[in-house]
Amino acid sequence: MGIIAGIDIGNATTETAIADIKGNDVSILSSGISMTTGVKGTSENVHGLFSSLTEALKSANIDIKDLSEIRINEAAPVIGDVAMETITETIITESTMIGHNPETPGGLGTGTGYTTLISDINNINDDKEYVVVIPKEVGFEEAAKIINDNSDRLKIQGAIVQSDDGVLINNRINKKIPIVDEVKLIDKVPIGMYSAIEVADVGEVIQVLSNPYGIATLFSLDSEETKHVVPIARALIGNRSAVVVKTPEGDVKERSIPAGFVQFIGDKKTAKVDIDRGAKEIMDTMEKVGKLQDVKGESGTNAGGMFEKVRVVMSQLTKAQPKDIHVQDLLAVDTLTPMAVKGGLANEFSKESAVGVAVMVQADKLQLEQIANDLSNKLNVDVIVGGVEADMAIRGALTTPGTNKPIAILDMGAGSTDASIMTPDGKITSIHLAGAGNMVSMLIQAELGLDDFETAELIKKFPLCKVESMFHVRHEDGTVEFFDKPLNPDTFARVCIITDDGLVPLEDFNSLEPIRQVRRQCKEKVFVTNAVRALTRVSPTNNVRDIQFVVMVGGSALDFEIPQLVTDALSKYSVVSGRGNIRGTEGPRNAVATGLVLSVVEGSV
């Protein structure tokens, strides 16, 4: 047969295996890997494909003209997005709020009263309680003097300060009151309105204003009004200081944009489900329609916009009409995402329920054939589309030492999770599901409120530490590591990602535990869910317990904790699983590329 190249186009990487085939003898010569260019399964993949092939050819010390044939995988594109349960443009009615963590709030405790400018305090002669508002034009010494001069005749219960003067004012006043400072939008604080202010001790968090019933007690709210302050309390959880101010009715209104429903079209029936019903009901509804033919979202809602975007993006990439783009699979998971609170004056956020969704569109065989033809013309080598990924992956996985038929594999990549099972007689059953590494990064970015996807990728891939001094760090497992040379000053007292290139500090995180918790939960939501879902589909009895051995392959099987999470989950089904080692040298990578060249001997395309 000659020298054959198998090329696996993945969502993140493109991998190559080159083999010399003589009769039924296969000798693997080399491997290559490069980043995938463009969306998987589109014409832009050619550049990354050529780069991966070039690396493998160079490693084998052969020329492109020596190749007899190139085989590429059937590549189905996967796109992820987040659909909000309710995207709340404004979530507070008849209230505005300030709740942030200045470095040094002043005083301690809880106070209530009507807001008043400190410049007007001399004109007040009643016995009401007051919270003074101090703009930056009033210095800390002047502010402290005014408060002291009036503290005997007026009930001053707290202060809201624009400058970073909370501690300085607190140190100079006779009667201690809670003081929130660093409020940049001080001019937005409504004057003459009843307010509540709370400052916790160092190392502690507020207790009253982060509790809906605490707010209800301070403001004498009824049960219906208490429902409206739940988002306020949620947004203030974990803060050291906070202010809530009641505003005139109509100042701040509430309007929510519904997520809408999703319509599943299957070979058995069609069914609808509201996204706000949650991920479980979405997935249960999808299972009931039989083999999925397409998915549509309600027009004018977030669901409709999301699926329309998928179709438009794929239409632009594949040159097909949007109406001809059909969803092949969908994975929905419940998540939380921080939403900006309108009515807040210090960039407050509230964690809102959301549904993370990854969708897979049907592989365009014509598009793949076009890629093959273009590549064949450029390289002057026969290029064919050589098989379903999961089928090829199981052939590659069988090169792992210690494996034999029957065998099942989980191919965990960046965009999809595939499963295959091979019976003792060589019969293969496979499934190709949406949702993998990229979706985990998307969920991490959404839940932690990160500005960029790259930081989420780093959090997914690497463990964390907290820099406790210039010469030592504490790892997320609690162990301490010391260094001979001082660390970068930018990392001091910061939570950092331990990358291959050194420590990468994270802004706005004081503790690593919440990040670690989000990271692991996101991996479980995607990979554990899809592992069970995929293996159930390929099991002859639709029961994971009837599968004995599973080999994990793909880029995500290299992750430092995903294989352990999947292994632990599958052990509950009495399934033995572990990370593959393709050809005894490649680890879990290169399974599909290796399977593509091995399939030549078996005569299956």
C-alpha cells in the first residue's frame, strides 16, 4: 500500500500519524500535532492540517511526494454558548444599592437612617436617624470634625464616603459608626432616602444585608416586598461592607428577558421545553424524541438568538444556507453567571441562574470532500475522508499496551465527547456528542465572570496556589513550597495559576478555593455527564454497568484531574477505566490519527 498519513482534525488540535504499510504489516513512522485553524470541519482547517502533516513528515525524514494516500476524519463542528434563565436588565424594584469590598472600610456594625449630604448637616434639627454622604471635596479631617460637632444633637448612624478615607475618619470621630468608602458614583446616591449600612470586622463578611430577612427587618418590608430584595442580598453575599438605599417608586424598574423554549425535532416526535426549566429537563426532553434531527429556539428570545447565531456562523463557514444547518446533538448544564445589577453604584454583580449549552451541527460530507479535494490538488496526493472519529479512535486505543477486544473508549477532546465499543468479533458501535474541553472553559469564564476565554483556559488546565510571601506559596492541596529566589512582586498575596511558563496572578480573587470548586464542578458537569451519556448510548443494553473496561483518549484525557473525575464516577457503575497510551508512546493523544492508518489494513473507510 505504501506510506499513509492519517490526520485527525479536532476542535483544538490537528494530529497526524504516518505509517508504512506492506500487506497486513503496519509500521508507524512518526506523529505530528499543531493547533487547528478555523472551526472544525471547515475549509480553514487546511492550514493547520498542513502544519501537522509537515511536522510528522519532518520527524520521519520523508518527503510529501513519498506519500501514497492521506486519510482525514469526518469532522463535525461544535459550538458552545450560554443561555440565561432570565437575563435581568434591572433586578431591583424601589431600591438602589452599594455593596463592594473597599480595602479599608471604617468602623463596625450596622446603622440605619436617612441619607444627607454632610454639607447640609448643620441645617438639620429633628430627631431622625441619618447616614451622612461625604463627597471627595470634603477632606477626612473636616468630615470627622463635622460629625463630632453634631454627634451629640443628631443621630448619625453611618457614612458613605467617595474618597479612600474610611479608616482616617473612623480614627478621628468620638462615636464609632460604620463607614463605607471608595464609592466612586457618590453623586448617584439618592439624598433624603432611608438607608441601611453595614461593615464587618476584618476577615469577616456582612450578615444582615446579605440576608433577605435582615433587609426586610431593617426596612419593615412585607412578604411581597421581601421577594424583590432577594437579588440585593445575593449580590452582597461575601462582602465586608454594604449599603442599601430605598428609592422613590418608579426610580428603578424591573424588566426581564425570558430565555425562551427549545424545540427538539426527533425521528419519533417533536417536543418543547423552556430553558428556565433547567438542564436536566432539557436533556430528558431531548432523550424522549428519539434520534435527534434538529433543534430550534423560540424566536425573539435568548434561546432563539443562540441557535440562530449557530446557524449563521456555520452558514458563513460552510457556504450553506442557515436553514440547511441542522443540530446533531446538544448538551445542557446548569450554571451560574454574574450579572451587573442596575441600580448599583459600585459595579455590583448578582449570580444569576443560567444554562450552558454546547451544540453540534451535522458534519457536511460535501464540505469535507471539498477539503480533501483542495488538499489533494495542492499536495498531489490522494486525500480521502476516512471514517467516523469514534470508530477510528477505538482502533487507535487498541494499540495501548494491555488492551484487547471487547473494549470501549471515551475520546474526550475540546469540542466533543465520543464513545465507541468494539465487540470480540470486531463490530463497532459509536456515538458523537457535543460538549468537552471548550465548554468547560466557557462555563469557568461565565461562573467566575472572567473577561477573556484564555484565562479560563489556563484555570482549566493548571492547578492553583496562593503566594504567601516572596519565598513561598501554598498549593491548593494545602502543601507549602519554598523558593531560593524571590518571586515576582506582582504575584505577592495573589492567587496564581501554576502554568508551564511560571505563575500567572489572578485579579479580584482573595481565595483560591472558590476558583478550584468552580473548576472541578464545571469539569464534572461536562465530562462526567457526557461520559455516562455516551457509554449508555453505545452499550448493547443501554446500561453503563454492562461495560467492563474503558480507555480514555483525546486531549482532555491529558488534564490533571478530568481522568480521575471520570474514573471515580464510572467506578460507581463497576466500570474499570484509565488513560490510554496510544502505541505505547503517545499517551492518550493520536488515537484517531493512528486508527485512520490502521483502518487501511482492515479495509474499512
